[in-house]
Amino acid sequence: MLDVVDVTGGARNFTYANDNGGAFALLAWLVSFSPPLRTWVYILSPIVLFLCAASGLVRIIVRQQISPLRRLRGPRSPSFFTGNLAAMHDQENNNLIATWENEHGPAFIYHGLFGGARLMITDPRAVAHVLGNAYEYPKPDFVRDSLASMAAGHDGLLTSEGEQHRRQRKIISPAFSAASIRAVMPIFWEKASELRDIWLRIVDDNEGADPLPFSKRNDEQACTRIDALAWLGRATLDVIGLAGFGYAFNSLTDESNELALAFAAVFSTARKFRVMTILQAWFPILRIFREENEVEARTRAKIRDIGLGLISERKSAVITESFLASSKTDPLDIGKDLLSVLIRSNLATSPAQQMSSEEILCQISTFMAAGHETTASALVWILYGLAIHRDVQTRLRDSLKVLLPTSPNLNDELQRHEYLDCVLREGLRLYAPVSSTMRVCESPSGWDEIPLSGSVTDKYGRVSTTVRVRRGDIVSIPIAAVNRRKEVWGDDALEFKPERWMNLPPSTNSIPGLWSNILTFLNGNVVNGNRSCIGYKFAITEIKVFLFVLLRDLDFGIDPSLVIERKVNVVTRPCVKSEPERGNQMPLLVRRVPDVLPLSPPASPECIRHEENPVSLQPLTWPDIHKLGDVLTIH
Ligand code: HEM
């Protein structure tokens, strides 16, 4: 999905397998098992490397000279070798893209390896054009390789392209319909409540956490430092395991859960700027020298094992059920949950409906990874926004407290809750979990003219309303920077202000986002390729339930002396600047919500939104939770 390697020059590792990588995989295997061959490889590799580097260099320089992109303006390249990649390494924390956009306009170039120019677009129409023609602008192969190595495999929805992607998307979509999400709602409630209870216990016992004196928080009640990131990662993994595949990771209760730890490790390594990784992106042959990342390999193997088990178990269930239901017109028409949808496609006979076993295994790992890390990141950043804007947190909690947990319409009320919706949109706007993505022009005609909503002035002073790209040109889409454009959101675009969603200016309609006019879930076009997030409704519903459950009983703050930085490794995760040794973390200060007024029922939906008096509610109980699942509707 993402600028895993190249936008920032960060270092993701690669697997041996890649699009043209069967040979590399074989060579790597031989090298590891055959000492004589290894000697030859060591002797010949400098020569091969030299030839590759020379031909690659010539290729890049020639491309650069004939690329129409060279006319565009952009930041000065400080290094012929690595261009602007080193400067972009910390872009999430220094607003670099916005600075460049201010200087050069909404379509400009930056430089990569050996001066190669890449296009960066923040212009809404240009972004819509590239994303709306997804099959003419696929992900570059090094991005797909990188994603595949992290868990997704090469044949999953995230990494497939063209007709394979179109077929997979069509088959999988029913698993993300409103009805399907409604069916898994009880799992959201169950896991949110489990997490809340764990945090309440930690707060009460101060167990395993650093209790902070009230002086730190300047308030009367001591609170407990909890790494919200780690816990939310576990909770969302449990959710996708159960909701997608009926698989219980139980990672909230089992702290040593192997897969939870492996996922956390895969995504925890922040991108590092490594020249070798950049070279590997351009010269696939160099990937045979990559040291296999042990954690990634273990994660892949573990998910594969789980996937194989799930497939065989569900296949026999589906076959039995089909047999019993053989009177139906379509005997495989059973179950709309993700795993059933996948298994059905594996058993289908029509090529348009069919997915191979390898594809299904890749989908399982894709959804396990894509379905939990992103949501955990979104939740953790929203909680952070609420921790530093305590007025917003109080307002949200007060407005949520008037929702009755026993109400048969609680799910509807929650999804419709105006202020919760504003907080969610603002959180996802300001803290987009996936901060950028990358595409490459593969237009069949060999070039394309990308339209702009405004115009750009090139190096020679010529004004144009389009940007011409050639086949092979790389286009970067900085999702987070697009979401924070001052042209759209005003001077306070970088601030967390949920209220802005209450009176939206009409100009926001011009943002080409799939959801809520922001680019957080990307957008797409069913005809020419839809690469938008297939799980966005799932994520939104899950986040709302978690916020509701957590905020009713827990109060979140943060030590103001800590500087929280963003670290990107596919998703954007927080890290404490002064505690790099602790890796990614979000140390929130948590305490029980102090007792407030007794419960009183809301008079009407309007009252729910404008209730002034906060009321206290009892924690949700299991019977309530189960009832909720039956009455949910998605908006
Ligand atoms: C707040 C949470 C989430 C965010 C911000 C998010 C964001 C994104 C983005 C930006 C993409 C496009 C990546 C690219 O093409 O470069 C994407 C794709 C995808 N997402 Fe999400 N996602 C979230 C939650 C989920 C969930 C819960 C699931 C599944 C249960 C999911 C499954 C996927 C899949 C399978 C794709 C690939 C779609 C395709 O290419 O057709 N995502 N997501």
C-alpha cells in the first residue's frame, strides 16, 4: 500500500520472492545450502553488482533525461546518489511535504536514486485521477514486494493487480457489506469490554505500570501509565481473528501469544534510511543478499499454519452444509463472513468466482495484518488527541454517557452520535494511519496527462493545468499531507478540532476521499480499479464501539513533558522521543472516570446530542452486549 521503501527512502526488508523473483529465491536457497556455490557467488557478485549498477545507473539517467517530469519544479536535491530521500525520512514529524507544496505547488518533483525524479501530488483532481485509474497506476513492484514480505503475500488483495485484483475484490466485497458487519458487531463489543476491564484492573492495582503522582497530572487522582498501543494492537488482532475467521487469538488474555508478538515486532521496526534498501528497490538481484528477517519469516509461517488449519476446517464444514442444503439453487450459498466467502470461492467452478488455495492463504494473512494494525493505529491516535485535548474528551464522554447501554437502539444511536462522529473524522483526518502511498504509471499508451484542479508553473515559467507522465514514472500520494491541506481546512488544519465537522465549508467536497472527504481510506473507481480500503466500514464501526466502551469508564491523559513522534512502518505508530529504547508506544495516563450523576434516560435523540448533565452508567454486561449485536445498523 505504501511508501514502504521509497518515498522516504526508509528500509523495509524484502523477501526473496518477488514478481520476477523465482530465480532469486532458488539462488538464495542454493547459496544457503551449497558452500561451493556460495564461493562462486561471492567471487562473481562484485562483477554482477558492478554491471547491474552500471546498467541501472545508465537506465535511470536516460529515463531522467527524457522524462517529462524533469520540467517540473521541486526541492533541490542535496545528493546525486540519494536525492531527497534522506530528507524525507522524517517527513511525518516535520511537515516537509506541506513546506515543499508551499514552495512548488500541488504537483512537484522530488529526487530519488541517482537524481531520478518522482512526482508528488497533493492536488485533489490529480489524486482522484491517479487513484481512479488504479489499473493504469498500479503499486510499484518494490512496494508490493515489501508488503508481501510483511505478511500479505503476493496474491492477496493488497498486492494483486489488474484482472486478478478485480476478480478478488468482487468475490470478497460481500464480506464487507453492512449486513456482514452487523453480524460481527458483538465481537467489537466483547473485545472492547474485555480491554476496558483489563485497563480498569491495571488502574486499580497499578500493576505492571508506573503509577504517577497526581502532581504529574496536576489533578487530584493518581493515574497509571499504560502503553495503549500494545493493548489496542492485541484487542484489534483478537477482533479480526474472530470477526474474519472465527479464530480466537485470545491475545488480550495471553500476553505471550506468538502471533500478536510477531505482528507487533513486524510493524514495530520503524523505517530506517538505508542505501542498500534503496538499491534493492531498483535492482531486484540485490535482494538475494538480503538477510531474511527472522520475525517476518516466523510471522508468515505462523499465519500460514493458522490459515491452512482454518481452510481445511471450514472447507469440510461448508461441504457438509452444502450437502445438507443441496436443495438450494446454489448449494454454496451459505455464510457471508470473510472465511465463508473465501472458501466458497475456492470451491467454485466458474473462473470468475474462483480463488486458488494460495490466493486464499494470502487473503487470510492480508486481512489479519491490514485489518488490525491500521485500526489499532487509528484508535491510539484518537485517544492521544483526546488525551491532549481534555475539553474534547470531557465533551465526548458526557455526550456518550447519555446513551443507555440497555437501549435496544444503542448501536444505531452510537453510529448516529454526532459528536462521536466528529471526533472520529477529525482523528482519521489528522492522524491518517497510512500516511502515504505510491503508484507507477503503466498507461498502455506509454504516457498520461494528469489533470489538475488548479495549475502549476514549471521551471521554465510555463503554466499548465495538467502534468505529463511517462510509463514507468513514479507518483507519490502523501495521504496525511493531503488531509492536512490548509487550502481546504484553513489555518488550523494541523489542529485537532472535531467541531470543524459540524459546520463544514462547501470546499471540502472537493477532496477526493472515499469517506468523509478525506483520503485516509483512499478512493477508487469500480470501473477502472478500486483500491480504496475494503474494510473501512468495519474499521469505523469498530472504532466507535471501542471509543464508547473505553471512554465511559476511563479517563485518558498524557504526561505533557513527553514528545510523541510518528514512526512509519506501513502504518504510523507513536514513539516517545526521549525513550527510543522502548520502541513504538503510546504511554497514556489512565484512571477511572470519577463518579458522576446517577443514570437518567435520554428523552429523545436530540437530547442525546445536547444533554448538558453528564450521567453515570453501569459497565455493559454480557447479556447487554449480545443483545446489541442483533439490532445494529450501519450508517
Ligand atoms: C482505520 C483503519 C484503516 C485504515 C486507515 C485503512 C487504510 C487503508 C488504505 C489507505 C488502503 C489503500 C492502500 C494502498 O492502496 O496503498 C487500504 C487498503 C486495504 N485495507 Fe484498509 N484501512 C483500515 C482498516 C482496514 C480493515 C479493518 C480491513 C479489513 C478488515 C482493511 C483491509 C484492507 C485491504 C484488504 C486493503 C486492500 C484493498 C485493495 O487494494 O483492493 N483495512 N486500507
